[in-house]
Amino acid sequence: MISKWAQLLATAAIFSPSLASAQSAVARYNLQDPQTPIAQQIYDLHTLIFAICCVIFVTVFSAMFYAIWKHRKSVGHKAAQFHENVTVEMLWTIIPLLILVAMAYPATKTVIAMKDTSSPDLTVKVTGYQWQWNYAYLQEGVSFYSKLATPRDQIEGTATKGQNYLLEVDNPLVVPVGKKIRIITTANDVIHSWWVPAFGVKQDAIPGFVRDTWFKVDKPGVYRGQCAELCGKEHGFMPIVVEAVEPEKFALWMADQKQKAVAQADDPNKSWTLDELKERGAKVYAANCQVCHQATGLGTPPVFPALSGSKIATGPVADHVALVLSGKNAMPTWKALSDVEIAAVVTYERNSWNNKTGDMVSPADVKKLRK
């Protein structure tokens, strides 16, 4: 029903004197094309209320300008004197009330629908970190981190920016089309906000609290969003990418993820050797540290200092682990990594490039240093 207002405004734009500019304005300034039932309701509600506001604006200002022009003093009109006109007072009370009801009814229906997270087909826990997302498929036992994949040289302006600059990640959230997806949000450090405009979804992720929302995508594709809550200096580097695929393709993807999880799982009770920690640490470094500190360990000074020959990588082990856990300046905290991963990457950094300390950091050492 509400979508008729959208069609009406679209028709008006088509018959306007400047068709091209009208279409361009819609594409640039309107909401993104809705891809879920909730997003469609939000889009239609936005269009309806905008149309009502336009009608009110035209009506009120037309009446005002008519009254000013028709009853101006220069034509000899004398101001009317009246007080406590019951009819007028009833009209300016009842008409706004009816307008508010006309807007409140569809708005309430939309809000109620947004909050109905019952009977989901799939539940994903989304945890915000400074500055990446963790996605955990609670029913499948699969989880992974998703972080910015835009190359550092594009960010620093030494290379041409790509089509999806700052809106690309290494591991997108993959969901099946035609299924109700429940999103549970929380955060590990500060308040974040999981926002995908095309889905009509924006839910704060608050440390110590669990919030939820939902969406159902009917059209396969890649949809992009961002963290919508100022969460620190890397706030602009927390994109969200959701890939909606056919259920059959999703099942294959999930099976592959489970195999990878088994292959990559660390045994917390394993007795690690120095060589094993270095090998494991090389993978952790490549996945999390290499983009800034480079494969050579030489970094990109002064923003990202070299690790090769650095005081931190050759100094006290406790200081090295503490820096990885807490972060510093442009370096984010890596508390989200497991004790094994942190122990491995610190061991790797202390025994690579020009660093030959011979130090081996165990997961138990990291566990003691966590705050």
C-alpha cells in the first residue's frame, strides 16, 4: 500500500523537466535500494512521510503567502479581530492528530516487524572489536574474523583507489537467500554498530550487552555496510560485507569452513616446540600484521615501525606480549587472538629477519600476562 507513494513520486520525477538530473538525484540522495522486507517497509515509510511533509509544507506556506498577499495593508485591508474561535481551534487540533495517526500506524508496524527475531533459520553472533568484526555461526560451530582488505598503499594515497575502497574485507559474512537470519550483536571493547543499509539493519554492539536484529535477503549478491558508531581512530576502517548465496552454495561453503576450522584448530594442551611456534606464528603474522609491518618486517615508518632489529622485538618478552595485547598508536589491540596465536606470533617476530633472540613464548606465558 505504502509503495504507491514511492511510485507516485517516481512518476513525478519522470515527467519533470529535467529527467536525467531527477534520476541522478534519486540515485545519489535517496536510501539504497531495499533488499529485504524490512528495508522495503522502511523505504516506503520514508517515502510516505516525506510526501506528507511535502503536502503540509505546500499547504501551510501557500495559505500563509496567500493571506499575506491578499490581506496586505497597502490594499486597504484591515486586520480581523476574533478570539477563541472554537471551530478553528478544533480544526488545528484534530487535523494534526489525524496526520500523526496516519504516520504512526505504519511506523509502529515497521518497528514491531524489525523487533520480531523469533524463529530464525540461522543465528550469527557478531562481535565488534577495535577494529574488526567476529562472526560466529552459533548453530554450526564456525567462527572467523572479518577485517578491512583495502591495501595500505591505497589508504596512504600511493596507489589508485579501488572500486570498493574501504568497503572490502578479507572474510565476508555469508548467508543463504530466502532464510531468516538472526544477528546477535555485542562488543569486546567499546560501542560499535553493525549497519547494512540495503538490509534496513542497524544494531549497536555494546560491551556486556546482547542485542539482536534480523534480515532475510531474497536476491543473491554482495551487500556492503560499515560500523556506524564512532569507536576510535580506526572507526572508518571497519567495513561490513555480506554475501548472500543460494542455499545449496551456502551448504557447500559451510562444509568447507568446518573443514578449515578442524585443520586450523590449535590444541591448547599441546607442548609446542620453537619451530612449531615459528611456523604457526608466520601464518598469524601474515593474516594480521603483515599489511602494516610488511613481510620483510621493515614496516612503513614512521606510522608502522620496523620489527626487524626493533627494541620491542628484541627486548623483554613481557613488554612485547603486552604491546600485542594492548596495542599502541596506530596499532590495534589483538586481545581477540587466542593465547596460542599470540604466543606464536611473538615467538615468530623475535626469531625472524634480523631478530635472533632464541626466545620461545608459550601460551601459558600469554595467559598470565592477559589483564
